[in-house]
Amino acid sequence: MSKVKTWGQAVDFTFRNKPSWKHGNGSKTSRFNCNHFTRLQGLSFPVPRIRPALMLSVGNELEAEGKSNATINRVISAVSTAIRFCASVELCDMPPPFVRRKESEGRKLYFTHDQVDRMALISTEVFGREDLRDIILFGAYTGMRQGEILRIRAKDIDWHRNRINVGGEEGQWTKSGDIRHIPIHHKIADMLDSRCSQSSRKNDRLFGDELRDRHQLLNNFKKVVRLINLNEHHYVFHTLRHSYATWLGEAGIPVHEIMALCGHSKVDTTLRYTKPTDPALQRAMDSI
């Protein structure tokens, strides 16, 4: 196996061999972030010259283009991951750590239970889309990522244990590359039963071709969000996942259990999505 000498070779090798970049939900995102570096430095840029000082310069260029610190950090992480993966199999030297930018933690947006119910109603009453209603409810009451939802199959619904098995086989990887089990909430039980009954094969995807296209799903979702008077640029499909974690936190579920249900590999990630809400803080104050 020849040594990796250029950025283009490092990217190509990583996408061909790193499982989460080949099959994972983050594959397109990783390629998008790598493309930022490629656009600025080129595929022929020597890997040994990708050092912390260079990445600081790349960050400054992206900042000048109007990119946020969060976006810049994702680019830095993608570049670091590609080179480190090559280094792990001795195709190049292990790079030193790259400096990340401080991100504003901000306040994670979430939908209330009532807002989710209203979006489900609008999906059918205004747009006549039962499929959109189903996927909104499924996203809100499983906390699954969009890519995981669109890949879920009839065989992944374990009725004997009343749970959804997420990930664990090629072609259906979770973001962290592991398996997790999500109990079936009563709000989606009848819908899941109906969709499983309509599936002729266990390998059939529960959310069929009508919602397989990511852009079609997002465009329809934005229309629904606008009709409940929220900003569709801020309240995105992933907000359903934030809502799930927030609801669990409000219900007093221990952090390690929320981590397991959401599939987070780091507790810091879970804590970002489970900040106390104003109603929760008011209830805490009223209890003393």
C-alpha cells in the first residue's frame, strides 16, 4: 500500500475505507466539509504541510466568507479525521491537534408537544400528507436522526420487546456506528403497526419513496413550520430530535438514559440538548 502524499489521496482513501464515511449518515456532510478545504487548498496540497498554522489560516478564510465558528470547526474536524484515519494505518504521519474555535453554546430550540400535534394536523388537513404527519410524529417521539428515519425497515420494529432497533448492520449505520433500542411511544404505535402491516417484506423501508428524497422532505417540513408561525430557517427537521431530548430532560430522565436513547457518545452532547426550559425552571421554583 503506497503512502498518502496529497490531500486528494487522503480524502479518497478515507471515503473508500472508513465505514462511517462510506455508509454513515454523516457521509454527505463529511464530503461537504472536506470540499471546503479542497476548494481553498486543492486536492494536490501535500499532507505533511497540513499543520495547525495552515488550519488557522483556512479558518480565517472561511470566516471572511461569512462561515460560523461551528461550520469552521466541522471543516477542521473533517480534515483532521481524514488525515488521522490514514495515519492510523501508517499511510502518513499522525498530525498534531488542530485548534478549534470557541462556539457559542446558545439555546437549543425545540418544539412543544402542542406544536408537534399542530404540525401533524396541518400535514393532513392542509397538505393532505399523511406520510409527512407520520414522519413528524416518528421523529418527535423517537429522537432519531433524519437519515436513520429514512432507512428504518419493517424488520427493525421489535413488537415482542416493544422497541425500535436502530443501526447495527451495513447500510443502516447510526452516526456513532453502534446499535441502540428505542421504546415505542404510544403516540406512534398505531402508525407503526399500520406501516408494518402494509410492508410485504421485512426489508421494506417504513417511510417509502414518497419521503426518501431529503430535499422534498425538508421543503414540505418548512411549509408546515411556517404555518405554526415559526421561522423555518431556525426550526428545522433536526429540531424534532432536540425536542425529544428536551422532553426527556423535562420529565426528569437521568442524563445517562437520555444519552442511550439519543445515541450520544459524549455526555457533553446530551447536556447541550437538555438545558432546563423556562417552564421547568418555574416548576422547580414553585416546588420550594
